[in-house]
Amino acid sequence: MPQSKPKVVITRKLPDAIETRMAELFDVTFNLDDAPMSQTALAEAVKGADVLVPTVTDRIDAGVISQAGPDMRLIANFGNGVDHIDLASARQRGITVTNTPGVLTGDTADMTLALILAVPRRLTEGERLLRSGEWHGWSPTGMCGHRIWGKRLGIIGMGRIGQAVARRARAFGMSIHYHNRKRVPESVEAELEATYWESLDQMVARMDVISVNCPHTPATYHLLSARRLKLMKPTAYIINTSRGEVIDENALARMLEAEELAGAGLDVFEHEPAVNPRLLKLDNVVLLPHMGSATIEARIDMGEKVLINIKTFVDGHTPPDRVLEDLI
Ligand code: 8YV
């Protein structure tokens, strides 16, 4: 007799190809209108499901996890970051958590480079000027920004994405510096000609551009605090394609307003989808709606990873992308 298919709840609309394959393999509940689910709806979902597929827009907190029914065994996150999932509560309930590493590395690094170029070269400001009809032609002093070639880039978090950023930035003539919990292997440092800073304070004070590429964990919350931001050079730029919570957003907005920093490129925000209104008023920032991994290729690859994680798990094996609390 065929076994019944596992019940899978997917909290947001995923690419068609992924949803179709999910429907073939599992007994799936889709989110047809794609609206983010409320805490009540999430609690309801975990009561009856075997597997939950959330995204960054869902808060899978202790309250939601406490409602999990006896069959709820796997949270297969569609995304890399798992800071929206209470991992300790999941572990206590015997629920495995997986994510989708590796498949959005290049795209997120590309977006980081786009911001590293866009902010000092005033790309969106120039575009706004042109569209406003206020551009009256070329002038020797018009729209001058700053050169990237020859500048120092300080990468916070030298994992997959940090290293991919470093590789790209080198092609633009930047010298690579980094801070990480652990020093990367000598071969990687040699390839990237990267300088390691054990002290983040020491590094931030010396860089022309800082790029945040570490995950948001309790240890990295407000890693760039008001105090640390003040150590940066007033001519320096800050780029964040990781998580808004790593930077004290209020302190950053204050410093940008006061021109104590030259500019910022932000793809992520502390209270998404809300954006600090002070940032919206500033010309020296480029603001993007969390689109680092937003290529159709990455989103399909992420979906494939979710499928593989679920399939492996329900077949009784350890899923390839299991998230272990002490590793994040
Ligand atoms: C994802 C991201 O698209 O993977 C991540 O951690 O930040 C995004 O690029 C999003 O999280 C989907 O859940």
C-alpha cells in the first residue's frame, strides 16, 4: 500500500517549477495570494503539518513552535539566513531545521559589488537628477563621486558570500581586509591577498568601504554599534546585504545625516519591510528592497535545495543542509 504523502505547508509563493515538483512529491498547502502569514496562521499551520517551508518574512518564534503538532518534524527554510527561526525551541521540540546555502552566493556578492560601485559613484542620485529634468548637461564638476580603485575594503564575515565579494572587489582594484570569528585558511588569504584583523575596532577605523556579510545571530546583533560606527573614517562608506540587525540603524542614519560617514548602500533593514524614514530623506544612501538573491536562477536553485532537504529527510536520511545551532 502506498504511504501517504507528507504534509508540507509553504508560507509564500515560490517559483512555478518548484511548486509543481512540490505538488508531485508532497501533499502541499500553497499560499496562493502570497501575503505574509500572521503568527496565528503560522501556529495553525504547524499544528497539522509534517514540514513547514518558511521564508525570511515569517517569524517562527517560540510561540509558533510551541503549537507544533506531533508530526511536525522539519522546518525547511527557503533562504540562507535562519535568524527568523527560534533554533533552540526547534531543537527542544526535536524539529530539524534546514536552509539553502551556496546557491545565492554569487548573486548576493554581485549585488554587494553593485552597491559598492553605486554609492561612491552616486549612481541613483545621478539617475534621479536626470529623470527630474534638472540635468542641464555635462560639467567639469558635476556629479563627482569617489574612485573605488586602490581603496581598502573591510569585509565583516568572510564566509562564502564574503569571499565571493572579495574576489569581485579585487577585479575593481580594491585591497581586501576582513574580520571573521575564525581566520580563513592561508590559501584563501593568499589568493585574495587578504589582511585579517582580529580586532573589528581596529579594522573599521582604517577602511574606505565596509561590507557586512555575516549572519545575524545574538553575537552579531548591532555589531556595528553607535560606538563602532564612530570609529569609521568620515570619508568611508558602509554596505549591507546581510541583515539589518547587524547595524544600529538609528545610529547609522544619525551619522549619515550629520555627514560623519560618506554614504551607505543598504539592501536590508532592521525592521523590514519598514525603512527608517530618516534614511529615505538622504541622498548619500542607496536603498534596495532586500533583493540580494533575487534572480530567478537563485530562487529556483533555492527551491531545489528545499525539495532535496525535505525528500532526504522524509526518506529517513540526514538532510544535506541541516542547520546546527553552534555553527551559525
Ligand atoms: C532570501 C536572504 O531570498 O537567503 C537569505 O538569507 O536574505 C534572502 O536573499 C530570503 O531570506 C528568503 O527567505
